[in-house]
Amino acid sequence: MRPERFYYVYILASAPNGTLYIGMTNDLSRRVWEHREGLIEGFTKTHGVKTLVYFETFPTAFDAIHRESRLKKYPRAWKINLILGHNPGWNDLAETLA
């Protein structure tokens, strides 16, 4: 029997109302750690985007990729409202991950 696998769509922020980054992974704890340690060259490292402010869980990679693509197309104000609806204090949700 295969262990249950989940996929995540997440939003990182540089600060409250700061620069946002949307990504997808199958290991959210590892991926956030990689962003924080600067192990990933590119946008998040360049802009100091390290705080996990929002995430969603999906049963399949297809569902997560689809949601990630849709989120990236939404206007910034919509994304801010999504974060505020679930995390009004812009708290670092990485601390809540098991």
C-alpha cells in the first residue's frame, strides 16, 4: 500500500503586503526551508520572499498545478484578499507545519 501523498500550492511573502510568490510542491516543509536558506536561485532569493503566508492541499499533482496556474492569473488585490481571509496577521505558517 502506497503512503498517501499530498500536493501543495503556497504563497510566500517578503513582508505584509510585500512581494508575493506562488509555487507548488509535494513537500511543503522542505520547499519553504529551501526558499529560506536561499538554495533556490531566482525570484524568491532575489526579492527576499521567505514567509509562508498561505497554502492549500490537493490530492493530485494535476489539481495543484491547475490551482497554481489560476492563482498566478488573479490580480494582486485578489491574492491579498485571499491571504487576509485566512491569515489576517500575515503570520508565518511554516511554524504550523508538522
